[in-house]
Amino acid sequence: MCAAIMATKFPEAPKVGMVSLGCPKNLVDSERILTKLRSDGYQMSADYAGADVVLVNTCGFLDSAKEESLEAIGEAIAENGRVIVTGCMGDEADLIRAKFPQVLAVTGAHQYEQVVNAVHDASPPIPNAFVDLVPEGGLKLTPRHYSYLKISEGCNHRCSFCIIPSIRGDLVSRRIDAVLREAEKLVAAGTRELLVISQDTSAYGVDTRHEPRMWKGREVRAHMTDMARELGQLRTLDGRAPWVRLHYVYPYPHVDQVIPLMADGLLTPYLDIPFQHAAPSVLKAMKRPANEAKVLDRIHKWRAICPDITIRSTFVVGFPGETEADFQYLLDWLDEAQLDRVGAFRFEPVEGAAANDLPGAVPEAVKEDRYQRIMEKTAAISAAKLQAKVGRTLPVILDEVGEPDDEDGSIGATARSQADAPEIDGNVFLRDVGEGRQAGDMIDVLIEDADEHDLYGVPL
Ligand code: SF4
């Protein structure tokens, strides 16, 4: 007897394309939007041609980012024609509509519901569609082995060069149990490295008075230290402690409490602290939070407790009113601080920022000169620090494994040590990793060589 085979024809689910611009925080927003759309029955399209509607998640932080966002909107309209704009530039709906009247909808940053509704209007979901289950941990735009964990939105500070508080509002912290649940799911789904992000990670929970919640039978506060301790208890499927990296930390006094967690291996020994400058008068004009004179002493103390700590930072040169003496102060401070990783930017006015009205604009040529000098100084510090790692054994995470070499069959890989955050820091380039390795593997390697930003090694 032969069974009759019935072909069931399901209607095709509408497809959504996504262009995600800007910082990791925006990437997390894109992931949330896509996760919701996927659970509503939408499919994703990797190209313009296959999409029924294209979402452009914009960044409006710097004028150059706005330009890039407008270009991306223009490209999406030219290539597809059915475009919804969201993200930071959503606050400038009039400008976008004036330039691109055919845009279907414009929604602002974090307006998840509005953007999802706009997609429903533009391309309605199929009722009762048979949809794929959304994977555990949501949809991710980063590789499976690392994930961004956003703990709050907005910011209570008013740095004079920044317009984020006017775009994203004051600090709103997520509940600690929600953060920890998301982290646990991500790790269960294969994440080996969690990157904690926000505008000001040290201020987490200030707005909720560090409201405690029950987690695993105990009370945990919405506070950076409690969160770090709990994240340090997570274990990957093969029983390892995932790397947990703290980004955008301001040096408030309680940061001292997380350094012992790093020394104990509960937290990755890495702090991303955007100092932006060191000269007191410039920091004052910038209105930077936790701007205090003793920070150098504290850096020395942190290194005494956790000698392997990597400190990354960013600096702005050519801020209005910055004198040659202020800049020299910064260079001397860097000599003393010996920061491991440094990014530098030439000051660029951002429309709507208070700093634009400050006196003492620095000429472009002077900015450029200072930029070159700070890059030279920090590259030399970085080279010396990396050179000191030659001969050591370090744990790394593999990001990408190459194909066997045509001649001798050897396989190389690109990896990162605990001192390297993805996308922004250096790499560990490996030779002879052998067969069977894959992205996300955590292995120990011998460091054989170093240059200004990267290390070179071989698995043990
Ligand atoms: S801390 Fe300052 S630079 Fe950072 S988001 Fe808040 S206002 Fe902007």
C-alpha cells in the first residue's frame, strides 16, 4: 500500500532586509527588532533584491555618521524602494522626509514597537504562518561565540561634546534578573564571551536605586559589582567560565570592587574606560563624569591587585580651549598610566552639542599634529606591552579558522586574547592550529612574536 503524499503549500513569509549602522548598542537594537520580526513570522533577506521592505537602523552621533546614515537610506531607496528608517536619526524625521519623501516610516531610537508596527503596515505578516522558532537567545548579528549584553539605555551625564542624552534620554536600567536571564540564555546558546555595554556601565541601577531582585534563590542588586559577580558564575556547555568584558566604565569609587573579581578569574581582566582627556581644565570643559585627580593612583592599585589587567581608553584631541600645555599634560599622563589600548579622535563638533559654543577652537592643523603625536606615543606603549607577552602562554578564543595551505596543508587562525575586545582591539594570529578547530574554541597558545597592535603564536 502506498501512502498518499499531500503537498502542503504554505504562503511565503514576507522578507525584511536590515542595514545596521553605528555602535554596538545600535547592533543590539537591530538584533532585538529582528528577533521580534522573526517571531512574528518574517524571514530575513541578505540582499536588497529579495526584501519586501528594508529597515535602515541609523546612527546620528557625529555629523560624519549622519552623512553615512543618509547615504545608506539613499542606497536602500535606490536598490529596493520600500524603506523604513529607525535609530538615532529617527529624531530628525523632518530632515529625512525632506530628502527622501518616499520613505515609508521613520521611528526613533529604542521605539521597538513602532518600528515593528511600521513593518507590519508596510508588509503585513501572514496570519498563522508556520514560522521557524526563534533561536534560544534571540537572533544575533554577531558571531555565535560572542554577544553584546545591553544593561541600560540613556545617560544621566551631560558631557559637553555629546548629544546622546538628548537623543536617548536619561538613564533607564534594565532589571537585574532580566539581564542575568538574557546572559544565561546567550551562554546556553553557545556564547563564550559576553560584552557588557551601556552608555555608563558603572552607573547601572542608579535610576532604580539598585533595586534588588531574586535570582537563583538569592537577592541580587541592580549594581555593576553584583552583576559582575553573578555573570562570573555562568558556565558554558562544556563547563568553562565565559569571558565577561565590561565596556564604558567610568572610574567611580566602586569600580575598585570589581578588580578583585578579575584577579579571581570571575571577570575578564579588562576595563574599557573612556577617559577622553587627562588635563583638569579640559575635563572640566568636557563636563566628564568621575573626573578626579587620583585616577593614576587607582590605576596603579588596580595593577597591583590584578597585574594582568588590560585598560583600554579613548581620547579626544583638539577640544576647544585645549592648550599645548594641556596636551603635553595628557602625553605625560599617558606615560605614567601606561594604558594598554588607546583610540584617539580629533575633536569634531556635533550638531546640537554644548561644546560647539566654547571658546578657543583648535585649528585643524594643530589637531592633526596632536593626533599624530598621541598615536605615536600610544603605539610605542602598546608595542612595549605586547613585546613583554612574547614567550608567555595565553588563553585565546578563535574568531576565524582558515583553509589548509595549498603547499603544506597548514592551517592558520585569527584569535583574540583576554586583552582584545572584538572589532576594537588587536588580534592573536595563530599558525598551525591543526584540523578540527572552529570559531569559538577556547585554547591556550604560546606567544612567539608581537608588533604594535597584534600578537603571533602557536597552539600548545
Ligand atoms: S557619559 Fe557623557 S559621553 Fe557618555 S553618553 Fe553620557 S553624556 Fe554622552
